[in-house]
Amino acid sequence: MSPRSAISALLVTLVATFVLSVGVGRYPIPVDKVIEVLASQVLPIKHTWPSTFDTVILQIRLPRILAAVLVGASLSIAGAAFQGLFRNPLVSPDILGVSSGAGLGAALAILLYANMFMIQFSAFALALVAVGVTYGMSKLVRGNPTLSLILSGIAIGSLFSALLSLAKYVADPLNQLPAITYWLMGSLASLSYSQLEFASIPMISGLVILILIRWRLNVVAMGEEEAMALGVNTNRLRLLITICCSMVTAAAVSISGTIGWVGLVIPHIGRMLVGPDHKKLLPVTVLLGASYLLVIDDLARVMAEVEIPIGILTAIVGAPFFIYLLYKRREVWA
């Protein structure tokens, strides 16, 4: 499949999945009514549907569906960019301790009985702190800068995970501990427009920058010496990519909780469609990730009587699929 055909097909798939997702739920809404309600926000269409449709679509479902699109796209592009930067197909967006930092920030806010906005802000802030400490620590280590960054991320991630365990240990087992546990499992329920607006700014900014510099990832993926021979400032570029990936991941995790496997699996599917060229891979990965998380969120809403945390479903779907990829592409990776 050519890159143009793949992008066109994925764009159509995303639009169709978006419209269908708006109608899916405990209160199903026909597709034609979904289209009418959405179109009425920009076109002068006569109001012929129940007002309940407006409330369900515009106030309840639309914020979480927009969030699913942004979170899926952000985690996927961060995973693809990090895999290219570190030249490692097993790297995920939380390699630098973002998820551990966000989890600790959310847990501390819950321990202080903060509101939802402060929980989101605390998760975002601590995620960036974790990345900052990781990057600063990597500069103190001599040797390969890429390897130093990965090892520092593992160390800081473990430290923040330990602090998160401590926060869970001292939490009230009746109220605070269940709230922390549920947040860590990931969910897009009860998301408001104000929360989405706060997180969308860093996510969209990081996405745009990564798309604009995607061709430079090809140079970095060739290796340190080759990139420098072509006149690329690898230290500056590595810092820019790290900031953008960390920013979009931190913002995504701050509103969704910990959602694993998206940033690890989706880039591999993108490479199967268009190859390793990041100029083509990143746009395809964005569309794939957005559609994928939309479908997973739909399943989370309708599979059981109570909503299933989305992080559980991404692991149930992602882990077996990744094992399948390992089996099918074992010769290539070897």
C-alpha cells in the first residue's frame, strides 16, 4: 500500500470511527442523528431531534471521544519518535519515567483531597519533573548519550514507582486507595471540556512539532556519527524530540491515567503499512493511534455493566498482538 493510499484510508477510518463512537453507549443514538447534531453546531439545521441527544452527544460523549483521539495520537507518535531516536523497537513513551511521575503526581493530589483539575495538573507537572530529572541525570553519565538517557529513565522510573507505592501504602483504604488504583488503570470517563482544553495545548503543540521535524528522525536513526556528518546537531535535536515526546505523553497520561501498549504496538503496525521512513510513518501512526484508542474506549463503555478501565483493555489487546508481531517479524529483527 502506498503512503498516500494508507493515509487516505486511515483518515476515512478515523472519521467513520469518530461518528460511530458518538452513537455508541448505554443510550444508543442513530448515526444519522449523530451527524445532524454535530452538523448543527456549524450549519443552520432545523432541530428535529430530542434535546436529550444534544446533552448526551455534546456534553457527555464528545469530550471523551476528542480526548481518545488526542491521547491515542499522542502516545502513538511519542512511541514512534522514541523508537527512532533510540533506534530500539521495544521503546515505549514512558521510557523516561513519564508514567511513574504522572502516577505519583495524581496520587499526591488524591491524598490531599484535590479536585479533578488539580489531580490532572499535578500528574502533568510530576511527569515533566520525572523527565527533567532523567535528562539531567543522563548528562552526568559519561559514554553513549542515548544509552545514558535510557538507563537514567529506568532508574528514575523505578524511584518514582517506589514513591507511588509508598503513597498507596499511606492512603486511606476506603476512599483514597481505590481512587488512586482506578486512576492508574486508565479511564476517559467524566472528562470535561476544561480538562481537555488544558491538556490539548501541549498535546497538539508537541504533535505539530514532531510532524514538522519528522524527516530529521531519519537522520538520527542512522546513528550519531552519520547524523553529525550530515551537519545535524544531534544533542539539540535529541533534546527537542525528548521534550516534545515527554510533553505529549505527560499531557495524555494526566487526563487518561496510565494506558500502556499503545505507544509500543501502534508504531509497529505503521511500519508494516508504510515502512520505517518517519516522513510517512509519523502521520500514519497518528491516525492509527487515534482510531485504535477510539475503538478501545468504545469497548470499555459497552462490554460490561460497569465501564472497564481502558488501560486493562489496551493490555489485553496489545500484549497478544505484540507477541504475534514478534513471531511474524523475528527474522527481520534478528
